[in-house]
Amino acid sequence: MDIHFFTGFPGFISEQIIRQLFEKNVTDYVYVLVLQTELEKAKDARNKILEMYHEKTIEIIEGDITLPNLYIKEEVVERIKGNIHYFWHLAAIYDLAVPREAAWKVNVHGTSQVNDFVKQLPNLKRYIYFSTAYVAGKREGFILETELIRPTAFKNYYEETKFEAELLVDDLKEKVPLTIIRPGIVKGHSVTGETKKFDGPYFFLNMIDRISFLPFIPYIGNSDARINVVPVDYIAEASIFLSQEEEAVGKTLHLTDPNPHAVKEVYRMMVKEMTGKYPKGKIPIEFAAAAMQIKKIRQMLGVEVETIDYLTWNAHFDCTIAKKLLDKANITCPDFLQTLPAMIKFYKENINNKNFHIQIK
């Protein structure tokens, strides 16, 4: 049976993909590359997965994607490189507030090192690289899967460095069998609500919770922008199928919601689910943006300042190619609003657990 290799463990997406690989009996054996500082977390995550899949194996390999040969010991490289059939590169800094230097080191330089390693693998069947739909930067309108156009600007260094990294991977399409995955904003499991940290759309929930004492909760601005949020179980199921699908070789695919909802409607339903009441009134977006420049305010609300940029940014991610391939397996993206109750239930159950909340800078 084919062996799969992962960077980005013990990240939430990689854990979910490994669980589904085992559940679907796609593989019995997985290598995971782990930083020394993350070894204990990785062992805990491995043990939790193997509690359900006793007959499977997750071998932890210590390393670092920013160094040559991924900083894997030479004897280990020689032992494993002929065994790797599927290489999943998910390691990245996803924080919207990340400084440029840190983002570049991991997201761009790290991907360059991974590419060099992948080219050494004699029995590679597929290299699956996780990019993001937001390599589009500040481009608006219709964004195609076949496009990798440098925008006039990016909203943050996360977007910029993921764009630069995707360029590097795209250059390998003629050299190795690869598939580039561009997810939308990834949230927790569509059924259980399980997630690993409260970021992205969870910033809305933080804010709603922390201003819920007010007589009413206002809308933020009046944009007709849409937000593209996809659950982690859809990402895992879809990417596993695409990793095995021959038609996906050489393709860049949007794993995005084909029918995204307006930010205003998502916010409306979040307020209703969180408080039992609908929002009313409106705070001008300019006022909200100015207030978010004040560190104490954004920390009090539990919202990163970069979030504001997405409230008025309007683009539609075309996912025609991905949809055509996924239709073969009847894999579809769950509707965001229909999964909100599970998302908010999990949030409320873990709202006081500091491990889920990220530090607002």
C-alpha cells in the first residue's frame, strides 16, 4: 500500500486528512515531518488518531522545511525516500498578521526546500501542495483556477508569500506529478463543529460574544461582498479524492464554496445564533477600520485588524474544474449557513479554553 508523507503536522487540516486516509483505507502508513519544538504535540495528536485506527502507523520524522533536505538525518532520508508515493505539503504560517520576514522564511523559502526534496523522490505518484484561494490578493471579480496573476497589491504578507510560493510549485508542473489545492477560508467540521483554533470567521464570533451586553448589535458597514468559507471535512475528502484522480495531475484547483453567502447575511445569522436576536443599526466600515487600529480595542474584541480588509473585498472564485472532477465522487461543499449551528455550538462549548484563542497583536 502507498505511503503518504506530510508537512504541517500536527496542524488541523493535516490531522483531518490523515484520519480520512485511514478511514477510507487509502493507506496504512504515514510519515509526518515535525519540528523539534512540536514533537510533544505531534505525539499527542498521533496517539489520538491511532486510538481509532490501531492497525495504522504514523511515523514522526524530526525536521524543518526551511533547511536543506528538510533537516532530516541523512540515514533517514536514504531509508524513506524510495517509500514516499504521495507528498502533502501543508506547512505554512497562516496568520494574517504575520510579519513579512517570518512569512517569507516558512512559506516561500520553506516551499523551495520542499520542492528540492520532492524532486529527489524516485517513486513519487503525486505532490499535493496546499496554497490558498487568496493568492488573488486585492484582485476582484471572477478569479479562475487557471490563473496565477500577480495582483497590484496584497491584503497582508500571508497572501503575498503564498502567492510567491505557489509560483515556485507551479514551475514544477512539467517535472513532477503535482496538484495545487487552493482552499477558501477553512473552518471546523461541518457536522461536529470541531476545530483547533478560533481564527478566520471565528473572529466574528469573538466580537459578537464580547459586545453581546449591548442593547443591540449593529451591522459592520453595508458591503455586498461575499465570504468564502469551507469546512475542513470537505477539504479533506475533496483533496484525498483529487490526490488519487489522474485528471487532477498538473491542475490548480479551487476548493471553495461555489455558492458563497454575503458577509452581511453570514454576520446576521451568526448574531442570531449567538444571541437569539438579529442585528440592527449600522457602524460605518470606516469607523470600524479606524477603531481596529487601536491595539486595546482589537484585543478586547478578539479580532485581528487584517480581518477588516475581507469585509469589503468582493471576488468570486470559479471552481469549475474542481467541481467537474469532484462530481465523479459526488463530493460537494456543505452550505455555510446550514453548518453554522454546529460551528457555534462548538465555539460556545470551548469559549473559555485559551488553547483555542489566538493572540491578537
